[in-house]
Amino acid sequence: MKKYLVLTGILFIVGLNLLKAQCCAAGNPLNMMLDAQSIGKQSLRMSLLYRYSLSDTYYQGSKPIDINYLDKSGFNYLEFAALYNITERIGIQAEIGYFLSKYESYKNPLIKDSEGSGLADLNLMLRYELIQKPFEKLNLSLTGGVKLPVGVFDQEVDQVKLPINVQPSSGSYRYHGGFTVAKGFRYAPWQILGATMVEYSQRISSRFFDYQYGTVYAFQAGTSYTFHQKALAIIQVRAEVREKSKRENNQIVDASGGEIVLLVPQINIIPAKNWGASLSFSLPVYRRYHDIQFGNKYSFSLVISRTQKLIK
Amino acid sequence: MRKTLTFITLLGCLVLVSCSKKDQDNLKPNPDIQIISLQATLKVVMAWDTTSITVNATGDNLSYAWEANHGDILGSGISVKYAAGQCCIGLNTITCRVFNEQGYAEDTIQIRVTPYTINP
């Protein structure tokens, strides 16, 4: 049973959702579920994630500022992910998201809310287990992949194109790479975790729109504690740094990007054999946006997963 | 190996299904539709302020579609409001497409968004 705890318990979620906003919205979730340890050769893990995010305050740098425009923005997001380990060390993963709703509401009651919904981006990822030392409880894996803007990026309501902030897809090809490390201790219920990731966005260049999101760097560190045979708690600190975006003619968008630090408490349980469930909250504890931007208040995620050995 | 191939095939199908967008933009220019004017009450606005944009066009059974390269279009029909945040400072283009079942006519207007100031 402890093995299952380790396998499912150290699944932790990198959610680069908080700095994704250009200036006015909660942005795209861009989830990546990273595993600190392998699920085993020729095993398949499928998971379903739900995430809710809310933003309701403008910030100038780190300080709240009163702007009479947006009241709040947020999203309800579902994501299906499948990870298949071809060998003990190599796994492939696919994630496809769907926005149940992605909205902005305005302080002016005469302005109708903007709301989009639909298919988001597809993330394809390759994972390589560089270090597997079960005796030392040490694991290091590398990941790399591409996010394809297969979803909706031209959604209209009443023949009016919705703001980019509520379009379900980011509209951009994005390439990412990173690593995850986990270290446990013999006879101890503790484990330490770390991860880092870089994501580069390709320029969006269409007839009406020319834009490039800034590169994102994410770092996270945390610890897990098995407090029950079927339950485990994780606390993480996550830092995200986003460079400024660019628009047409390589103009820098000053009101984009910044730094944010989040505290992410999480609890994982095993409701049944081969099943896992996880609930996490992301609470910003520090932020410094460039210029004035609409900042995230909180988000939470729920993940249900099932791992199955396909060949016994 | 067979299950690996099945998994990869399923992924491929997912990509193909996801990529198959329907094309809703098959209309061609229609010379019977004339855009007489496309005007804004203000062509320079501060971030998060609004300006009204109105199109005047001739033709039968007209519908109006709007798009901004940066910023928000609020409302719909022959007159809309345009607003943009600090992220959209600069010269932004708003496109209005007037269309019916036979085709469309299109025009653009540019609005400059200036930085937000607390006491303008």
C-alpha cells in the first residue's frame, strides 16, 4: 500500500496559470502534471483535472489599485490526461483541456459579461527517467514537449470576437522542458520534491493579430508527508517568472509578465486500489507585476486518476 | 508493443479531431454592400476608457461583425464600444465586417490607447 502512496502521492501539479494573463484575466491554466516517480513499464495512468481560478484585483507592481473596468475574471476548466510508460524510463503524455467557462465581468452593469467556452490547447510531452534509485528513494526525470493550439481562438458572440483573455485556446504553439526530482528517506514518511520548467511561446501571426507571450520560468519546491496509510499531504512553494510579451513590430508590452510566488497546499488520498485523488489550492503570497495588471486571487484543482498496468 | 501503438494511434486521432475546425468564413466580397462611414467618438483614449464606434452601411439584410487586434469590443450591431487596458497601449485596429448571405464589405479604424493616469 505504501508503494501506491508513493506512486500517487507525489503527483503534484505545476499550474502556470497565474501569470498567463496579458493584463486583464486569469489566463490559460497550462497545467502540467508531473510525476516524481515512474508509474512502471507499460502502465497507463489516466486522470481528469478540474480547476477553478478567480481574479478580482488590479495591481500596480505589488500594490492593489482601483481601476473602474473589470470586476472579476476566472475560469472553470477540465483537463483529461493520459500518461503511458513505454519502458521503465520513457513515458509519453497527452493532455487536452476544455473550458467550461472563461469569463470577464465588468464593474459597469450596462456592459454584458464576456464569456467563452470550448476546447483549449493540447499538450504532448515526452518524459525520461534519468535517475531511478529505488533503494535511495531518489528519482530524477526530464520532460519536454509541445502545446498545440488546437482549440478555439476565434470565438464570437453576436458576431463580435471575444477578447483574447476569454478565448479558450492560447492561439500559440508553446515548447516546454524541465525536470522533476524527488528524494525520500528510508523509514521516514517525508519526501522532498522539486521541479523547474521553461516554456517558450511561438509568435502568433495572423491577419488581425500579431503577438508573442513572454517566456515563462517556473520553479517549485516542496515536501510531502504520509500521515495515513491512504493519505498524504504536500506543501509547495512555487515561483513563476514571466518575461514581457511582444506585439506587432516587436513592440514590448510593458503591462505584461512579472513575478509571483505561490503557496500550494495539497492533499492526496487513495480512495480505492489503483485510484488516486488530489485537491490543491494556489494562494499568491507575493507578486510583482510589470505596470498595471489584473492579478489572480486564488485557484484550486481537483484531480482524479487511475493507474493500470496494461501488460502483467 | 501493440498497446503502445494503440495508445499512439489514439493520440493521433485526438490531434486530428481537435484540429478539424469548421470554416465559417467562406463569404466573398460583395460590391452591393457599401460602407459609407466607420467613425469613433474618440480616436485617442486612455487605458480602460471607452469610445463608441459606429458603422453606416448600405445593403440588404445586413449583419455586423467586429474584431479588435488588441482590446475589447463591448456590445454588438451597428454601434459598439471599444475599451482596452494598459496591456494594449499603442495604435490598435478595429475591423468591422458588414455582411449578408451574398458576401461582405469590410473597413478598419485605428484607435490609439494611451497610458492610464490616476488624475488625467
